[in-house]
Amino acid sequence: MTTYAVEVVYRGIFQKRLSANICRGIVLAAHKEAKVGTAFGRYGDSPERNGIPAKFFAVVADTPLELEESLAKYEPKEVDVTICLDDTLCKGIESWAWYGLQSIGAITKPGGTLIVTSKQTTEALLEDIHQKDAPYNLAIIKGPASFSGLWVYKDDHTDVRILGALAKVCPGLVSLESYCKAIAEQWKSEAKLKSAQRSYEQTQLRPVEPAEGNHGALYSFDKPGWEEMKEALVISGIAPGTGFRGGEGGFQPGRSDVFKKFSTRTMRPVVNFETCTKCTLCWLQCPDSCFDVTPDGLYDANMEACCGCGVCADVCPVADCVTMVNEADFTDNSSQYEHYQRDKKGYLRWLGGKTATPKAESRSHGLHHWSQYQDEMVAAAKERSNDN
């Protein structure tokens, strides 16, 4: 008897339906082989926060008793396959309080597989994915993140393409034939059936050794024991702010020590300090107080506190002063202002490179104009056609 578990790591709210469709498809396909399974969601501590990393699970077993035994736990402690629906999540996820920053695929079994939807190369993704103690396999489903917004579901075939890839990387879970039967019955779309079959044919595994990947340290926090807890319900407030970087000038707001927020981000703001008029709007309107006021009256976005919502870029009255750029274009959370102060000419060259020729695909939060959804669907169809 064998039990398989799959986790889907997704951007909260925006990819919830997509994740549910994938896990539901796994279970329905398993039924075609007389197996039993279940699918369920696991939110982070802020389930309604846009972009917060969250998870869906699918567990498949040969018998009901075996399935019941595996589900006696709150959630699977290890999975055969991790599916990452947004490549910026490869930098790590921080959706549970006190857990700190966890690597993507932290619970993937040795020899298991990480599937990522991305337009990046394997080598580029490995710059972000933290090293694991055991070897695993990496598979990329070529395409942008299916990130359409709260009320619109972008049916760009990501769901069935992942099912097709699953049949290739984990054939013991469910066969391609069973996935195809489930797709034909549930989606009733010949085009989606073909997309799943093409994904099966195109998916390639790249073995990853323990020495490969991001060498950066992950962080965690000690959880308080029951003897350390205060009486009644007590939520400690955040300390008031101080001067900029601890100095006397400017202002730096107090922030939570255990929730950095940056893993929520799919885009980040880059600031042209040369054209900034010091109007204060970005600082006032930022919902997370991520801007530090510098001694000379400029505003430096703290990249550990920034969730990438894009409000600063929307309210800035100066054209191209604040630009949202794909998070995949960055490798650290260092201060833009300090870079600017250290080397103004170099910073402006860096800024021009980030805003003019980003290496990753452009992104948007939700739909910003009426025809955007239709335009993106046409572009996605053309891209799939070119892939064939």
C-alpha cells in the first residue's frame, strides 16, 4: 500500500481557485484508478491578505484506512511533490507566525520533485531556492504566473498543464490516462486535454544536488512556552519609531520582529531619488509603513517590510519616480537609498536597468483596465502555440 501527498504553494486569494482546481483534479483522477483521496486548504495566519503564501494539499492512498491514517496529522509532514505557482515564492515563504522564513519545498521528500511555473531558467531559479540537505528534482512549466486578481479566474490552462507534468514526474501517484479522463469529464475541453498531454511530453526533470541553490541563511524564531505566556489575551504593541537607522534625523517606524512581509511580494518599488519631490504621499499612503524617512527628507522603502502592494507607485504624482518591478529581478533586500548615497551615478544606471529591461515578465496586481484580461489571454494562447 502506498500514500502520496502533493502540496500546492500559492499566492493567497489570487491563486486560491487555481490551487483548488489542481488538487481536485488529482483526487478525481485518482478515483479513476480505484484509489481514494482528499484535498484541503491550509491558510497562513492572514488568509485574507492579498499575496500571503498559502497551501493546498492533495493526499491519495490505495485504501480508505490508509488515507485516514495519513490524515490523522494536521497536514502532511512531507510530500512527494511541491508545486510552486509563482516563481517569486522560490525565495522563501513566510506565511505562519513564528515560523520565520521557510524554503520552498521544505517538506519535499528526498528524491521528490519541485514543480515551478516560471519563464526563468533552472539556473536562475536555483539562485533563489535555498539549499536542501538531500537531492531532489526540479521541473519548470514554462509560462507566467497565473495571477489574475481577486474576482477573475484566468483560465490559461495552468491547472491542466500541472496535472500533465505531475503524471510525468510522479507516475505512481496517478497516470496520464487517468488525468486525461478526469479532465475530459470535468472541464469538457479538448484544448485543455491537449494542453495536459503537451505538458506531459515537454516536462523535463533536472536533478538538484544538496550543494546547489541559494546559500543564504533562513531564519526562525523561538516559540514561547506556556510558562512564558501572559495572563488573559495579550497582544503586545509594536514599539514607537526612532530616527532613521537609529540616528537623530529622519524617522524609522517600529516593525514586527517576527513577520517581515517581503515573502508576500511579487513586485517591488524602485525609486528615482533624483526626481522625488518629497511630497510625502508614498509615506502617508503605504498600508504597511514600509517607508523610512531619511534625514534629507527622501523616502527609502524598507525591503523587508514592503509587501509589494503598489500603492506608492499609484499615488506618486511624478511620472516614473516610483516603478514596480518584478521581484524575480532582485537577489537581496538591500537599501536603495544607501546605494544612492554611496554611488549616485551607479544607482541611476542600476535603476535604468531595472525599469527599462527587466529580465522577468512584467506583472500587475489585479486588472488595471477593462481589456487587460482579454489581452493577456490572447497573448497566452499565442505563446502556447509558439511552444508547440
